[in-house]
Amino acid sequence: MSNDPTTAAPELPGFAHAYSGKVRDLYAPLDAAGQPRDDQLLLVASDRISAFDFVLRSEIPDKGAVLTQLSLWWFERLADLLPHHVVSTDVPPQVAGRAVLVERLDMVPVECVARAYLTGSGLADYRRTGEVSGVRLPDGLVDGSRLADPVFTPSTKAPMGEHDEPIPFSTVVDMVGAERAAQLDDLTRRILARGNEIAVDRGVIIADTKVEFGVRPDGELVLADEVLTPDSSRFWPADEWEPGRAQPSYDKQFVRDWLTSPASGWSKDSGEEPPALPDEVIERTRAKYVEVYERLTGQRFG
């Protein structure tokens, strides 16, 4: 697949294509005069998968449907914390099950990340500085260490093809103001904590998560995009958690691990586009997405 995802966006009658990200396509509904509306968007989750800032050539069947259905499930369980952006699930048949009609919002220009366990880029930062996004953590932590409480570790929201960079809370204050920054901090950590309260009873640990927020015209903060999915979070089997090593996961870490293994013949430092995924990796990745959906929701997928 080309790293220009706009080439993959399908045409939908009654909607004008507005934007494509790494894995999502946005459309504006057309009004009676055939003009794009400015108050709503159709959010379509594709089966594309990204890793190391590349959109991979291979797609993961049913991935978009898993992300959409799991987000809808979580929105219901987070509704007492803040409103969400979903207007309707009545969407064109071509994208049924993997699209939602949502409010058009002014998106918060910060990647809101919370961590309940230390791993990934947070672990790398901690090993260098003892901090993650300016948050000082205790000495002696290892890969997979559980933190006493979830911490807010924001980052920049980089353009496609560029890396998000960790930023301290003071930078968030400069970007959105002290009151809004405090709200983002509190809600991001509460969403992760609520997620783990529910997930732990289903044998799943949510190590960390990235949350997207938007703002309504009246200034109200709204939960947007996706939430607590395998693309926005790290999910680990609770019964296999063992600090001091990389944890098995239900998310796209499986794809990252294959890409960085000798089997792929690719280096993330090469600057070259990653190779296509083998059929086995595609099938096993799909199975991981479906498994975590079924474990969390208690519902059979499909």
C-alpha cells in the first residue's frame, strides 16, 4: 500500500471525502444542496495498519470493525466521565460496522497519553532520564513495572510520517491553558483507570493508552476518535504479566516485533518502507484483535 492513504479512501454516495489519516478516512455529509455540512463527519476505520510511522502495504481483515465496535462499547462505559462524539451508527452499507457519524469538533492539539505500566517509549525515556514527559518516576523500575497510579505523559501530535515527541505538562499548559490542561490530565488518567477496573476482571491489563479529545463550540470537552482499542492502547494478558521482560500483547506490538525481527529483513533505521506482512502474521494479528474484543466485551465478534 502507498504511504498516501488518500489513495485508499472509497467513494461514498452522499458524502464528500474530507481527509485520510494513517488508518481512518473522514467524510463530510452532503446537505440537500449537495454541499458538505460543517457540523458532522463520517469517521471510517479502515483495515490499514501503521507501524514506525509507516502505513504498511498489508491490511488486517476486520481490524476497522473491531476498533469501531470496541470503541462504541467503551463509550457507553465512560459516559459518566464525559460525553462522546458519536451521533449515529446509521451509516452507508459499504462501511457498515466500521463507521460512525460523529460531531465535528475542534480537536485538542495534544496526544493525551496515560501510563499505568512502564514500557515502550516511556521506558526508553525513563532509562535515559528517570522521567517520562517530565514526570519523575521511582528508581529501579523495569520493563512492565506497574506504576503506583496512572501518570499523564503527553506528547506532540506530529504530522503523518513524523514522530510524536514527549512534552512536559507545562508545555500542555502553554498550548491549551492551565484549566484545560488540568482537565486533560485528570480525564486521561481516569479513562485508563476505569478501563483497567473493567478489563482486569476479564483477564486483561491495559498498560497505557492514547486518548483524543475535541471541543464543542460551547467549550465542552468531548471524547473523540477511538478509545481503549488495540490501536490506541497496549493490552496484555493479566495471567502472563511478568515485570522485567517484554510482555505478550493483544495489540499491534505483534506486528512491530515481526518488523524488527531478522525474519523481516528490514530495519526501522533504514528509512525504507517496511515489507508486506506474511500471511501468518496477518492472520495472527487479526486473531489478537478479535480475541481482545471478545475477552473485554464478552460478545462474539462478527
